[in-house]
Amino acid sequence: MSLLERSSAYWKFAGQCAQCGSCTKACSSLTNNDVTLGQIAQMMLAAERASSTKEELAAAIRANERLVKAVRGCFFCTTCKNTCFAHNDVCDLIYSARADFQNLGLIEPDSWIGVQVDKEWDTFTAYRAIYGIGYPDQIRHVLTTTHEPESDCDIAFFPGCALTAYGSELTVEIFDAIQELGGKTTLIDHCCGSPLKSNGFYDRAIALCDLIAEEITFSGAKQLVCVCPGCANAMRTTFKRNGITDVEIISLPKFLNDHGFEPKQKLPDGKIFLSKACQDRDGSYLEETSKLLGIDMDEAAIYHGCCGAGGAVSSYDPERQQKRTEKKLSFATDDSTVVSMCPTCTYTYGSYLLEKPRPINNKHYAELLFENQFD
Ligand code: SF4
Ligand code: SF4
């Protein structure tokens, strides 16, 4: 048996890479470590060839600082993929490397112990327990203290882990609006598994998404409304893998546009900066949000790239994460409002601005549409 569990992913990647170097130029981490994505695959295979046991393999990888830094410093932003003529799948490569790192004990437990989002307790459920946040009336498809499991729902609403924890009143307000506009709704209060993938628990993330898909199927919902583009992408892949074709995945802004929703508040004064999420690959969240808020996309200031939260880089190299957040926020002028598509971006900017205050109004798009706000 191969010492690397994901060796087929490295063989495939190495075989498809022409070593043109475009990905290196597109990424500060690859540039700093003077490595191409194809070389990451090659270095994983070379370490395996030079080792006879898992312990030797772990030591060989640990000794290769460039390899470790490039694998652990990836935000999964896919900027490099956009420059690759072969469209080589960086996420498949780095998720595989992280999974092998995890199997070999190369990812320290401190970085993932709090984000095991398929277990009973993680950062988000602990926060919810401390502040007494539960959704017994909204989670209809499972047995709760107030009702039997219900399987006659029209819509499943998926706010994502950050919003359910840090914006409970906002979550309920959005839930009520969806129900009023589209019919009987149930709440999916799980995480999409992104922190598991980032920390090398790829198979557990897949199992979690499969469980979510089962719950949605049981609920009877024919539409899944997602607040975050990352959750929508994860569920799209999951539905495809499970052959689920009768549930439409729709972004919250598109759902609201389709139903003629009117924002509950006026746009803030001052310039608006739209922060594109790296998971919003086709820009559809940005487009539908701009339409809802009445922002002219041709005139809007849009800025791209990861906010710094992707890939759990903060737990390995907090300085790289800080620099990334700083760079992205540097585009926003004082007294402007930064509008994020993903709640984790809002949270990341919020944490950064607490440490290094600037007069910037930091908002998730849902906070500009509804009355309630993030905690
Ligand atoms: S996905 Fe982003 S961070 Fe990762 S290697 Fe590509 S450009 Fe660099
Ligand atoms: S851009 Fe694509 S083909 Fe070129 S080195 Fe990177 S992964 Fe290989």
C-alpha cells in the first residue's frame, strides 16, 4: 500500500502540469517558496519514494520547508487556477496534500481542535450554547422540543455556521422573510464542512455534506437557499455526487430578487466597496446583491481576492493571513462601507478592524437588506 493516501492526485497533477510557472507568479505564497503547483505534487511523490515508513515520510516532508509552507499557506482562492492554461485543479491538489499532512501528523491539533464541525462541539456550537442560541421552531425537518420531524417543506434555508452563531436574530429575520415569500421553510443549521477540508479531514467534510443532503431530501424542500457562496458550492458538488437533481440551489440575493423583496433599510452614506468572495466564482452573488441594493455594477468599486480567512492559514501563519486581510481592506477608503458576500469575510474584516481600527463600515450584504445585524 502507498504511504501517501492521495498519491493518485499527485500523479494526475504532475502529469498535467507543464511547469510554465504562471501559477507561481499569481500567488505570493508560491512566489515566496519558489515553487509551482506541479512541483508540490512532484515533491510529495519524491518524499514518498525516499521513505520506507510513514515516520520517515513525515520527517522528509517536514524537512522540506518550501513544500510545507506552500501547502499550509494556501487560501484556496483559485487565483492561480485562473492563470493556468490547463485549468489544473489547485483545490484538489492542496486538499489532498492537507489530508496526507493530517494522516502523517503534520498538522498540529491546536489548529483544528475547535473546528471539528461534524462533532457535537466546535467553536460555533460552543458560542451558541453560551448565548443560548437554538432554532427549535425553524429546524422543522428534525425532531425538536417543539415538534415532530416534518417532511412537507418547500424550502430549506442554509445560513452557514458563522451566521447561525453570530447573527441569530438576523438568521430568524431572513428565515421569516423566505417563508413569507416562498412557502414552508426549514433551517439547516450545519456548517458546510469547509474548516474540515482546510485541516485535512476531507472525507469527514464529504460525509457531513452527504448528511446535509439527506436532511434536505427528507424535508421535501425543492429549493435550497444559501447565504454564502461557499455553502452553495459545497452543496452543488454534493447534490451532483448523490444524484440529487430535483432541488434547486439558489443564492439568497437571487431568491429575494425573484420574489420582489424590498430592502428594509436605506443604503449607508458614503462610498460602497463590494468585496467579492473567492467562492463566488462566477460573481453571481455580487451581481444579485448589487441589483437588490440598487448599486450600479459598472460604477461600483469591486475588489477581488481572498479576505485571508480561506484555508485556515491563520492557524499556521497568522502574519500571512493578516497581510492578506490588510491588503484587501486597503482598497476601501475611510468612511466607506465594505460589503462582503460571505459571512466569514465580514467576521475576518471585523476581527482585523478590532485590532487595527479604521473608519470603515464593515457589513455583510444581509445586514444591509434586513434590520437585524451580526453580533
Ligand atoms: S489557491 Fe490562492 S493561495 Fe492557493 S496556491 Fe493558488 S493563488 Fe496561492
Ligand atoms: S500554471 Fe498550471 S501548468 Fe503552469 S506550472 Fe502552474 S499548474 Fe503547472
